[in-house]
Amino acid sequence: MREPASRREFLASSLAMQAVAPKPPVPLRHRVLGKTGLKVTEVGCGCEAVSDASVLQRALDLGINFFDTARQYEGGNSERMLRGALGARRKDVILASRSYGKDARTLQRELDDSLKVLGTDYLDIWYIGSKDTPESVSDDMLEVQRAAQKAGKIRFRGLSTHRLPRMREFIIKRGRFDVIQVTYSFAIGAARDPAVREDGAGLEAALDELKKAGVGAVAMKVMGGGYGSRLGASVLRFLTGQPSPHVAALRWALRNDRVQTTSVRMVDREQLEENIRAMERPFSEEDRKLLSAHLERIRPLLCRMCGACDGVCPKGLPVSELVRCATYADGYRAPEIGRERFNRLPPVVREVRCADCAACAVRCPNGVRLRERVAWAQELYARA
């Protein structure tokens, strides 16, 4: 007797799901985060853009113990969701948050807001977020952090930066931070311009110096802009025969102990389990070749945050920031975050249009198509 079509479709679907089903998760390794003594899983959960609390709960179940969020993520909803996911398991995790405040009063207010929303008496790590010049961190901002540590509101003081070589001396000699979160990906050191390659070498040297000083290092932006298919690693291999470059990128960041953990976006369960399966083996020659090919594909799109374009635009556009806004849309598939960042820019900047210029005065030494990327961000986010 012939099977009903619905049953045949069900069996076919089941077989397909078995073919691409995630492998059982591998045991997670831990590293000690500088002199803090905190034993963190090499894979940490970046909570930006997570909209499903079950993803965070699954991360806990799989053994991840480092969770990284921020007061500004999702308008505060990231912290609220994380609180619900952790529940009574707060004591089992290392919890980090941050404020992007530009003055001491904002930092203080947002720290207190974070503690309230997260439902905790303390943060294990609290970052002064996204500071790329020593001038952007005032003495009274540092005092807020020191006072919070003394009061027991935070255990360890952190700073996040995209320009570690520029901030290295400040971090060690003046800031005296316990933990640094820094941009670190396979694209570092792969620049075409010798000066920028040297900056990549400077990043590696700075990480070595942090390690010697006992400052913990957390890697962010390890996926190189998140470019690639939204398909998970197992589905991608099943359909195309190719492994995911994201798995190789995570292995690259952890190939030595310059960094102790990573803050990786885990939007859904497939991404979560893909990141954990990256820990099945160390970085290999196969991974290197895969990333080399992937880098050529994303070279015109990916900002290295090297600073070569800072202050160059005659109309005052923050070029690298606008390229990042574009990357949130087509790299991370999170245009809502790109729009939020675009809307933070001053109105006079948001009103500029690259199409009004006959030629672009800004050139990227890494080959990023700056005018195209910035103009696209303007078109995408400036719509009413």
C-alpha cells in the first residue's frame, strides 16, 4: 500500500534533520582571567541581540559560565532577559556588564540601573565601555569604578576598547584595570597596508604586555563582522560541503593564551551549539586556509578599526562608525542595532549624504569600499 504523502514528507524531513543535527556538545575548557582568579570558559556568551531566553538557559546547561551584556543592549532588555534566564543560578556564572557613558554621573547611574535590572548585588566585571583614547576616560570616571569596587558593587574593573595599542600604556599605568575587552579577529595583521599590518603586530604585542601585567583579556568581534550564511555549521556543511568560517574564526582567537575568553554573539541555539563545537579541536592549517579565502571575500566590507580614516572626511563623518552600522545590517543581520547606533550620531552627521560629493577624500588602506558602505548605511538608516 502506498504511504500517504504527508507521512512520506514527515519521514523525509526527519531523515534530513538527522543528517544536519548538531553533534553532542564537547566539554568546555577554562582559562584563568589574568590575576582575577576567575576561571572562565573559553567560549563566552555575548548577550547582544539575543531575543530568546531559552538560548541563554541552554548556554548554562551546556556549561558556559561567562555572560557578557551591557546597559544599552536592546534598550536594557538584554539585562532583563539575562536576569530571567539565570534565575537562581546567578552564583554559578561570571557576569559582566558595561556602560557607554561619557561622564561620571552617567556611569554611576547606569551601574545602579544594571544591578537593579539584573537583580544582583554585584557584577563580577564592570566595563567602562568603548573607549579608544585616553582622553575619553576622565579621572572622575575612574573614581566611580574604584568606589564601586570598594563598595562591593563590582568585583573587578574593566575597560572595552577597539584600539588597544593606543590605550595600552593608559590601561596599565593609569587605569590599572583588571580586565580588558578588545577587538581581536583573524583579520588582524592581514591588512594590505604595511602601516596597518604593523598596527596588528602592535595589538599582539599589547596583548602580550597585558598578560605579563596580569590583566585579563576578553576577545570581541572575533567573527570578523559575522559575514556569511545564517545557516549553522552542520547545515552549511550538509548543503555545500564547506565548513563554517565562524568555527575557524573562534579557534583562531583562542589559538594561544593571549586572550582567556571570548564574547561571542549567540542569537539562537544553532549559533550557540556551533560555537561550542568549535572547541572540538585546536586551530589547524585547514582553518587557516578557510579563513584566508573568507577574508578575501569580506575584505571590501570589513572595517579593521585601524583608525586610518579618523578625521579624514572633510564633512566630519565618523567613517569607521558608519561602516560598522552597515555591517550590523548585512554582516550580523541585525539592522535594528545598526539603526540604533546611527541614531546616536549627532543630527548634523546624520544629515550628510555621500552622494552629494563628486569624489571621496577618504581611502581605506585595507581596500574597504568606504564610499559605497557609508552611502548604503545613510540610505538604509536615514529613511523616515
